Amino acid sequence: MQEEFEEFAEKAKTLPDTISNEDKLLLYGLYKQAIVGTGTTGIYRPSALLETMHSSIELINLLLFKC
């Protein structure tokens, strides 16, 4: 999953400028959660990390499809 996430993080850099700021902010938030974590509980949960990575990949696919 980590390799796939990194691949899609690179693809996100190629998204056109027409992507809305709302979508960019959502994507950035998911990216930061996947990289840093939520920081709210102080408890590391690998399952939550995988869910966030999966959500990031889904959003990037959606945004690439919209373009």
C-alpha cells in the first residue's frame, strides 16, 4: 500500500490547476494524515493509516478522471 500511495502522491502533483481549492485542501489533508497521522489521540493505528492512504488514492483517481 505504501508504494501505491507514493505513486499516487506523485500523480497528484500533475493535477491541472483547474482543480478546485476545496479538492486541493481535502487532498492535502488526507496526505498529511497519511504521512503524519491525525495527532488527536497520540495512538498509532496502522488500520487508520491504511484507510487514509486508500482514501487519498481514491480521491486522486476521482480528480484525474474529472480532468
